[in-house]
Amino acid sequence: MKRVAIYLLFLIFPLSAGAQQPDVWTLERCIAHALEKNIDVKIQRNLEQKAVYDRKQSQWALLPSLDASASEGFNFGRAANQYNDITSGSTYNMSYGLSSSLNLFSGFTSLNAVAASRFNELACSEATNLAKNTLVIGIIGQFSQVLCQKALIAVAKEKLDVSRAESERIAATIEAGQMESVAQDEINATVSGNQLELSRAENQYRLLRLQLAQLIEIPGDSEFEVSAAGLEVLIPENSGLMVDSVYIAACRIYPSILQREYELEWYRKMLQISKGNLAPSLSVSGGYYSGFYSTDTLPNGQQTPVGTQFKEYLNPSLGLSLNIPFLNGRSRDFAVKRSRIDVENALYNL
């Protein structure tokens, strides 16, 4: 039985020891986890999706509108029938129909709204890319600091081991009478200093690791270690590029610049919309209505069928509307001026 217990201990101990091993995180894993869990990136993705819906809504606004309506009313007193005869008792009536309208011209505001929403969508997309880039750059910097501090801990431990070995050698030398005892005090001070340096390095390592954990959205109390595996891929190579060429390339692809460019175009389209609101608008509308009345009866006293009433009360309509803004409290004039300021600020931001 004792042998069986000993074998079980040897089997269980490696499993428990393995369970206590900290989780190892590489730079690639940190970046992938952060891009999936980071709150700022999630918010920016939602804003980008919202911009997509705004663009689709502006496109659907170009199509004619189509609405269906129905209403029903009850009368518990006297009412008139189709012959204008007064009847008593409970009656009811119902009306129903379809209506449609189409904006023919309104200063090209609808087309400019589609273009503006498209530029807004592109700007939000670049803002998402910028948030990702900023997060990745922050993770790389923090990850490198953790690795560097981890190496400094190894150096501090090595210095402490060397000083302790030296302390033991000096103690043996003093015991042999070949050195004064004051040398032991000096080496002990060195050992204490190295111990303090190691403690500071370990505390700094814990702080940097906690900051990395917060950056990649994992619990701060998680036991994890960083690994330099794959980090050598990020070491830059000499490409022979000059500063001007790097600057020009960055202006073409850097998300922050592209976002400002798209925002500028968006504000320009908004300015066109503000100007378009000053122009007359022309729209066409139509309707197809009918109704049913309980007071509508045949000569024999029976109620008129629904199909017959539908034909009798059918009322199709078609209209053309022209709206010319003469006086609107200068609200549209001020809207144009505000839009011009937005364009100017967008130029400054770019």
C-alpha cells in the first residue's frame, strides 16, 4: 500500500505542478486578443457599422415612398346614408388606401447626402484602422518593455549570485586570516544593494506586466509570462528609403491622414446640402383611396357589398408640389455659414 501511495504522489505531483505553470503569451497572441477584446476598437467598429447604415438609408431615400393607411370609426347616434337620409343606431365606416411621393428636385440635396454618407463611412473605416494601429503600437512598446525588464531581472539575479559567491570567498579568506574583517562588511553591503536592485527590478516587472494585461484586456491577477518567440520578425531591415519617400508613402496610406481627407470631403458635401436647401424643391405625390360605410344600403335595404363600395368611393389622386423658400428666418443662410466654418476647420485638421 505504501508503494501504491508513493506512485500516486509521483503521478499527481507533476500534474499539479503543470497546472501552476503560468500561461505564456507571445506578441502575436497579445495583439490578436487585444484587437478582439479592446473596448475602444469595439466602439469604433460600431460607429463604422452605423455609418454603413446611414449610407444605405440615404440611398433608399432616393426611391419613392409608399405608405398604406387605414382608419375606422364608430357612431352610436344618428348618421346619414348615401341618400342623405338620417338613420338611427350604431354605424361604422372605414377608409383605406395607398399613398406615394417622390422628390423630383431639391437642390441635389439627396445625391449630396448619399455622397456625404459615403465619405463618412470611409472616414469611420479609417478611424477604425487608426484605433487598431494605435493599439498595436502600444502593445509592441509595452511588450518590449516587459521583455527588457525580464532580462534586467536575470542580470540582477546574476549580480546577486556573484556577490554572494564573493561574500562566501571573502568569509573563507577572513577565517584563514588572510584578510581583515572589514572586507566582510563591504561585501555584505554590496550583497544588500544587489538584493534591493533585484527587488526593484521584480516590482517594475510586475507593474509593466500589469499594464500590459490592462492593455490587452485580460484580468490583472492572471498568471502569465511573455515570450519573445516571433519577435525577431518585427526587427526592421535597411530598405534604403529616404525621409521624403517615407513621408509621401505615409500621406497615402496613414489612417489618420486618410480619415481627415474623407472628413473634409464629407463637410464639403454637407456644405452643398446646405446650399441646396436654398433652392426650390419640386415633388410629385399620388394616392389611391376608397372606403366602406355601414349606412350604404341597396334599395332593398340590404347593405351594399364591399366590392361595390370600393368602386363607388374609389378616389385616385395625383399632385405636383413646388416649394420656394422666400423667408425662413435666415436659418438656411446660417446653416450655409456654419458649413463653411466646418470645411475650414476640416482643412486645418488635415
